[in-house]
Amino acid sequence: MRTRGGVGESIPRPDGPDKVSGRFSFGSDLTAPGMLFGKTLRSPHAHALIRSIDVEKAAGMPGVKAVLTAADLPGERLYSLHQPPDQPVLAASGEEVRYAGEPVAIVAAEHPEQARAAVQAIAVDYEVLEPLLDPVEAIRRGSVLRELTIRSGEPDTPADVVVDGYYEVGQQDQAPLGPEAGLAIPTPHGGIDLWVATQALHVDLEQVEACLGMRAGAVRLHLGGVGGAFGAREDLSIQVHACLLALRTGRPVKMWYGREESFTGHVHRHPAWMWYSTGAGRDGRLVFVKATILLDGGAYASSSGAVVANAACFGAGPYRVPNALVWSGAARTNTVPNGAMRGFGAVQSCFAYEGQMDLLAARLGLDPIEIRLKNAIRPGDRLITGQAVTGAAPMAKLIDLCRELPEPPTPAHPLALPGGAGNVASAAEVVRGTGFAVGFKNIAYSEGSDDYATARVRLQRGADGEAFAQVKTAAAEVGQGLVTVCLQVARTELGVEAVEIERADTTVGNAGSSSASRQTWMTGGAVREAARLVAAEVLKRAGPPAQALAAGHVLDEEGAPLAPIALFLDEPIEREFEHHHRPTSGLDPAGQGDAHVSFMFVAHRATVDVDPEAGLARVAQVATAQDVGRAINPLQVHGQIEGGIAQGVGLATMEEIKLKDGLIRNASFTDYIIPTSLDMPEVAAVLVEEPEPDAPYGAKGVGEPPLISSPAAIAAALRAATGRRLNRVPVSPDELAGLTECRPGWLVRPGRSPAEAVQPAPQG
Amino acid sequence: MTQLRLTVNGAERESEAWPGESLLYFLRERLGLFGSKNACEQGECGSCSVFLDGELVCSCLVLAAAAEGAEIVTVEGLEDDPVAAAVREAMVAAGGVQCGFCTPGFVVAMTGLLRSNRHPSDLETREALSGNLCRCTGYVRIFEAVRQAGEALG
């Protein structure tokens, strides 16, 4: 007997029917009787001193029920994802605002337009200060969020050939379609219930409790439907503000950000400036990598510390690199804070180290794929942090499989040419280019974090007399399909097909965040272990010869059914399990340590069509081979791959937040362009399933790798088509056409701190 | 405040409204029809797609007051529509749904496409859906859902 819909099957999402019918409730769809609408006043200046805030006029406007400033804060005035907190809940009079978009006051009113009008009526007297916007200048002045150096081997070992390169990665927005949103409802006993679209209920809870000055238990968080995340929902947005307004007014308060506000209301991917020097022998084997990876952290720390570590740890690529010197750091500036986005530091350095591999190949007259194969990391090899790769590491296999995938036909229809519907490209001018790139990244939390997730599994007899199970976790379904994974795991372990995944809230233990490609491993693992405890109790109740559970039955050792599981459920069975991954360690002063629990590897090949005269490009295909350990749900894995590649196409060719004087100039989907159905390339994907020894069912995470090396592969393909350097993503039409070129604003010796940077001689 | 009467999903619906309210706001906050989504509220993403007298429009770009007298059909009003039913089934089966925020808008747009063209080519599908943004799926499985729904409809 076999349980249907278990681990390994491409079952449809359990929330799919509600989502296609419009019934599924997202954070911004919530409503409650007597509900007010909250709005935020934000600083228009990148750096200023607040001399005074006058809310009197705003407070007297029609429909306005509360106007709150920092003077009204009942608890901690600062919050952050990490200790120590550094970000004000609201900027206070007499203090500075440190980025354009920093919250200064909040309003609740009967109608959102009344709230908006009141926000505009708040009089803030700012003394505008000079913003610090250049991250090199910030590092030179000691304005640093985190810096670290990794040193391994003898980085000054001479090499037969040395290539130097400078690379930039633009600031990418996660652009989840669901806006930041939530609804706070005061409880009769002075507490608060908050429904919110977030990536991590307990991480939010801890910060909300502190900022509200409330004891544990007074605040409950519930997952509002989450319309995508990609890192944008790791930091707080509306959480504390909505609660403050609800507590002050005694009424439910709903807040959501419009698209423009969303751009300043969440952190973004760190833009990066990278100076690399890579040495190799004549045979193409790497001798050393020296790199300086500078990130703009923006005004507040957010996850900059962990992003800096990732950019550094993976900064030499998934290769055997005997000698390395990598400096990685984030500057504190007066730009909107940067933090988590899918790929989390690994994306930026991949663009640089893969550019270097192509330069090396060209210098040595080697094929770009051959030089990668020659250096590809193998199980047992050590990273530049000294950590040995103990699990699956099928890098060479991924390269081989990816290169073998069929290439796309040349475009036959004008709509498929670069430029698409508004096409001005001429088919005769279009040049095809192909590029290859590989990447890798950690799974789950690193550097000694006690990373865990909790699950509660209950098995009982339903009204229909059949066994059915309920799975409760606080893990955030953000779109990635965690509910499907939990369902499949519970079915597999319990032998019961009727499984309900309950909506997440904080009445069950912490599950950590839906980030770092960790939830299949962490929460999936917690559900598996809790379900196994429940299954053991069923078998105990059934007594020998019961051996296993499947398809609703208790089975004997031959797999023959003995009795329905429901027969042993006079009393429901409930078990909870807290699943920790094996401990990791921090990085020592030389950047050495077993800081990561496991790694995911990926290879991408991009095919592009370019009209170099017009500066137009179209990505025709991205082929990929990805190391997934085990695909719990192959359909969903392919969905993650395709969606991640779409974001990679965006980063490589169109997506960038444009800042001027620290202000975002393109905070809309009119001006911040993300790929549409016409931009999306064909995707050819192959999954490599080599089970990871420590992971539940051998499954690695799958969310981030599609975005790690796809931008680098696309950039390489554009270089192949145009012969230009294209050392910056997103590649602009002007760069494609050769009208402009990205040059470093500062000269930095690769591996050294930008504190030693000098300005280049003016171009003659 | 003013009083508006709109024909939504075949029924007369009346509510007070702020004169500047968009049709999207009116549908959501006045009528409780939250299936039309508010991803950008500036006409770029298509998540608020509805039919206005049979035409596919972004309801965020239409003033509620200007929609008086028109026949408005939202995703909720497509419950018994055979084309939309095929689209919904195919979207779930093909894996065209992830976070789901863009999904109701896509269901409306895909229904519009398949009403006029049961078997669109890949490029026709891409063109027809280019006004709807999806950030999760990379569209690949949405294209597949169009194909599957078209096939199911014969």
C-alpha cells in the first residue's frame, strides 16, 4: 500500500484553489469592523536634523483619530533584526533622519485619504545636513557596518597569469507584488493581535514586544497572506506602527504601503563595487583570488553583517582556490537601508568571480567551460574559509549537464527579436552570444546561530471516522510552496492523506524566517520528526506486528494492512518537535571557520540575441543544472528555478533602483522595470539529486541558486555577443551599444580595505 | 462623500464613496471584493484586472464614479464562467500559482485571452499577458496553464 501525495510527487499546492478564485486573503485584504487606516510620514531628506514636529493641525483634521510621533513611543525606540538595535521606530525631534524615507510620524484615520491628508499636514522643521552617499568615502571615514577579511594560504604566491577586474552590481528591489500590509486589533485585555505579511513571525514578535513595551504573551502575531517576499519582509515595516495606532485608538488599524512607499519601506539588495585579481597557472588551475567586495549598507544595519560574510565566504567561487585574500565590508551611508534579498551576498560576488574566470580563460586560450571544470570544487575540498565541503558537491556534474542542454532556435518571429513589440532591431544585425556561469551558497543560518524550527503534528479521527492530521508551525508561506512541502512530509510519515496545514501564528514555537533557502530543511525537518513521533505512538497503540503506516492503514512487516489507523485514535495524538541543524562556528580573525551547515551549487548557461547598434538585447534561453539534494516536489522546484531566473534576467538586464542625492528616483513599476511575459526567456532545467547526508530526505534548499549565477551567465553572453567589457549589471542599452563604459570611481588593491582607496588619474 | 451605484458581477451594488476613489478601492474596501489586488495601484501590474463592459481594464486606473452604468465583472464574478473555470484548474495543475497575489488578475486576463483565442501561440500568449506582472513564477507555468486550459476547452 502506498500513500498518495507524499515526498517526491509533483502535487498541486493546497492553497491553489483559493488563490485562483480570489478567495485567498492577503495581508492587504484583511478587514475588521470599525477599522481605521494607518499612514506614515517619511523624511524627504537623506540626512537632516529634526528641529521640531508639529502635529496639531493634522490631529484636528476630519476623520483623524491619532497622530503619533517618537514622543509617544511606549517601549524601545530602536529595533533591528540583529543586536544591537539601531533603527528608530520613529525619528525623534532633536535627532537625525538618516535616509530619505525614514518614518517620522504615523496617522490613523477613518479613510486612507484622510490619513494621507493628515500626514501631509504634519509640519516638520528639518535642518538639512550633508548626506554621506559614497560608500568608499564612508569606509575611509570609518562609517562601517561590518568588515571582515578572509586569508588562506599564501595570497602573494606568484601565478603564471594574473587578471584584474572591476565589477559593479546595481541595487535590486525584491518587488514582491503584495505590498507591505497588516491589520492590528486590540484585545479586550490590553494586548494586541497583529495579522501581517511577513517572512518570520517570531523574529517580528520579539521586536514588536520590545517596541510596544509589552510582556511576553500580550502580543500575538498571525500570518496574513503573503504576496511574495524574496527578503523584503525580513525587516519590520508596518508591524510596530499599526500596533501603536491600534493601541492608541482602541480600534483595528490596517496599514499597507502603496508601491512608491514600498520602495522606501523595505530594504533592498546591496549594490556592490568589487575589485578582483585572479591568478592561475598556464594549465588554468587557480593559484589565488584576491578581492575587495564593497557593499552599501545604507543607513541602518539590517542584515548587512550576514550579507558581508556571505559575499566573502563565497567570494572566490565554487572552485579549489589554494590561496585567497578577500576583504568584504558594508558601509553605513545615508541611503535607504539594504539587507536581505534572494541570494544574499552570493549574487554580487558571483558576478565578479565569474567575470574573472572568463577573463582568465580568454587570456589562457581556454574554453570558459573547461576552465570551470578544471577548477570545480569536489566533495572534501576546502573553501577559502578552511571549511571542508562534507556533503554533496556535484559541481563538475552540473557543468557537464548544463552544457549538454539543447540550445534555443534563432528567433523566427519579429516579436522574439531584441526589442520585442516595440521592435527596432533588424534581424540581419542581431548577434547571438552564449555565456556560462556557476555559483554556490550556504543553506540556513550560519556563523554559530542556533538555527531551529518547531512543528506540532496532531493526528485524530475525523467526523467521517477517518484519520486526519493537522500540522501547525509558525513558518511563513510566502509563495515558495512550504505548505505543500509540509503536507507531503506529513503524508509520508503518517501514512494519512487527509492533512490540514493550519495557518501560521505565534501560538506554536519559533520556525525562524523563510529565508536562506532554509524552510524545507528546517521546518520540513521539524514536521518530519514530529510526525515520526506521532507515527511511533500509533504503532505502539497498535502493538506488534504493526510495523509501518501507509494509505490510512497500519501495516505488518510484509506491508500488508492490519487495520485502519483511525482505529487507534480514540484519543488524538499530538507531538511537537524542535529541529536544530548541526552547530556551526563563527569566523576567526583570518576569516576561518566551519561557518555553514551546507551548500547548494548551480550552473547556468545563457543565450542572448543582441542588436549591438541599437543597444537592444533579448535573453533567448537560460539553461541550468541545479544541485537540489532531493526534489520534495519537482513541479515546485522547477517553479522556483524559473522564478529565480526571471529575477536574474531582471538584475542582468533591467532592474536597478536609481538614487540621486540619496533619493530613489524610480519608485514605481513604471520606472523600476521587472521582466514581463515578453522578457522571460525559455528555461531548460535539469535537477541533480544527490541526497545531502544531514538533510531531511536529503533535500537541500532550492530558492536562491537560480538567482546566484544567472545574472553572471547573461552578462557573459552579452559580452560574447558584443565583445564589450560589460562589467556592471544591469547592463544598460548605452553600455551594450558601446556609448558608455563602467569605470571605477576609486582604485583599490584587491584584497585590501577601500579605506586605502585612491582616486584614479583623470582620463586624458 | 457621495453615493455610488455600480453593476458588479450582475448585481446592483450601492455604497457611499469618496469622489476620488478608484474602482479598485471601491470594489475592495466598499464592497469587500478583495479578489482584485492592489500590487501597484498605477496601472502597471494588472493584478487589479477586471472586465468593464467586457473589456479588460486595470480597475486602479478607473474612477469608481466613472464606472457607473457599466457592467463590471471581477474575478469573483467568474466563478461560474466555463473559460475561467478551465483557467483556474489549469493554473493550479500546471504550477502557475506561487504567492498568488498576481493570480486573480492573471485569471481574468487569461480568461479574456481564451475567450477570443482558444489556442494562442506562445508569442500571442506572451503578448496578451504582458500587462500582468508576476514576480514568483517566471511566467513559464502560466504559459503552460494557458495551453492546458485551451486544450481542455477544446
